[in-house]
Amino acid sequence: MYNIFKDKYFKEYYSNGFVETDTVLSHDLVDEIRAHYQAKAEGHNDFPKFFVNNEHQIYLEGEESGRAFSKLPKSVAHQKIRELYDTSYSKAVYCEQVFMERVMTELLEKDFLRFFKTPYLIVSYDIYLTNDCNRPGAGIHTDPPNFHHFYETENDVTIYIPLVDLNDKNGGRISVLPESKLKLSGNVLLKMMEEAFGGEQQWLDENGYIDPDKIDDKALSDFIKSRPYQRLIEHQRNVISMARQYYTDEFTYINESKGRVLLWNNKNFHAAEAWKEKSFNREVYIIRCMPIYNTKIKLKNKLHGKLFNNLLVHVKTGTLEKFDREVDVSQIPEMDKVAI
């Protein structure tokens, strides 16, 4: 994150796990977001969609879980994944993109880019999560890269907007293990994908960039089974285990009020406190952003049928550019990309 945040804010992020922005989204927009998602059916859950082609990630929860899931028929495994996430969330809605441009426009008007030194940010997709007081909080975890997004980095930026007050009384606070305590490296995956696919013309686009949509299921499966990737998964599992065993008391909690924007990194270890309030649910709205690295990987343009990766923030000019396809990172000057 050193090359993403300005030095002052990097120090805050590195030590505390968050950047407190003191930027508040207008309550009218917050209420509109709440009303939109509250109208969705209870039980809407997009998490199982990510299980396809990422079945191996259950091993991050431990060897026994991985072996158990690998023996289940895919339809049963999908149902188990749904049940697992239904325990924590009554609704989990990915990549609707209904409000993302409006939210980003308002944030830019409120000098939101003062925190960043990277020249560009990809505004990728949004998430809505809600749960009531009858569900436990989400335990310690990290959000590992998956092959539906394909291009992700260890320094992704999470714009986290509580739609209700998250505090000691209500519960539901996010907690993060600061990067100064323990970090799970992820950019090596970009290097691995370049090594595996970058030398094969059949996987490249006209600009010489790896095109995720050209990689067939067998090639992807072979990559997942490869020794380098399996070593990475093993490393991630070990670090997750260490976080849970040795760092549970080192997570930073923060009180957040309705609409107040928080910056952090979902690739760092985090957890969500159980919700206590009985009269209304916990609700959060999240936007995921990514820096542009000097890696020759084309962005995907569809996430489960929805257009994503199509908003580009020009940090220097404070402008937001929208495309009818994914941002073409091959057109970004190399000098403005972050060195991997």
C-alpha cells in the first residue's frame, strides 16, 4: 500500500489497519441504497457463484475441510457453501453496479482522492451485505484472489460504507489486523499467471496481454494443480492459521456512523463483530478498487454476467471515466503503473 496511499495515510493504514476519511456520504443517497437492497428477497446470496473454478480454496480453512468438500458432488458442495455463508449474512449481493458511479462521483466531489498517490484506480464492483442479530459475526478471514475476478492485487482498496451505525451498542463493527502485524502477500499470483500464460499466444489478446476469457478450463485446472500455485495455497493456509492462533487480540475495532467512509484492504485479515440490535439489521455497502500494476494481464469485463472493471479514476485530475467495456490497461502509460 506504500505506493497507493500518500505517506501520511499509509502510516495510518499500516499501523491501524484503516484510513479514517471523515468523509460522509449524503444520507439521502445512503437511504436510497438501503431501500433498494431491502426490497431484494431475503436469502439472496451470490457467494456460491465464486465457488466454481475456486473449489480448492476450501483448503484455506484446513486440510480436513478441503478433503471433505472434495468428496462431495458439486451440487451438494454448492449447497454447503450457501449454508456456510447464510450463517453470517441474510443477503449478500455482488456486482449490481446500480449506485457505484453515483457514490464515486459524490466522493470525488468531497476531495476523496486526497488520500492517494497512485495515478489511477480501477473501480471494479460493489457489494451489499446485511444480517440480523440472530446470526454470528464473520470470523477471521481474508478474501483470497479468485479466478472470476482474475486480476486482483494484494493492495486492493476497499471503500467501506456502513449504511447504519456500527458501534459498541449496535455491534457489527469491522475489525482488521494491521499490516504491521501480519500480511498475506498476493502479488506473486500475478507473476505466476504471467509465467504460466504469458508465453502462449493462444491466451493473449492483440496487445500481447493475457486474456482471461481465452484461457480454457483445462489450462486453468492445470495451473491450479501446478506445484507453484499449490505452494502458494499452502502458504496462505499457514498464514491464516497463524493469524487465528496468535493474533486474535491484535485486531483493531472501529466505530463507524451511517454513511461515514472507511478505507482498508480486504486482502488483510479481518472479521465482523456480531450484530446486537434487534430493531433493525446491520447493513454495509462496499466498493472494491484496484491499483494498476505493470503486469500484462487484461481485465475481465463480466462478473457473473454483469459489466465490471469499467470505471477509471484519474487521481491527478480528480475525474471519473466510464467505459462500455473493461478499462484497457494496455493504454495506461507504463510510467503511471505500480511496479509489481
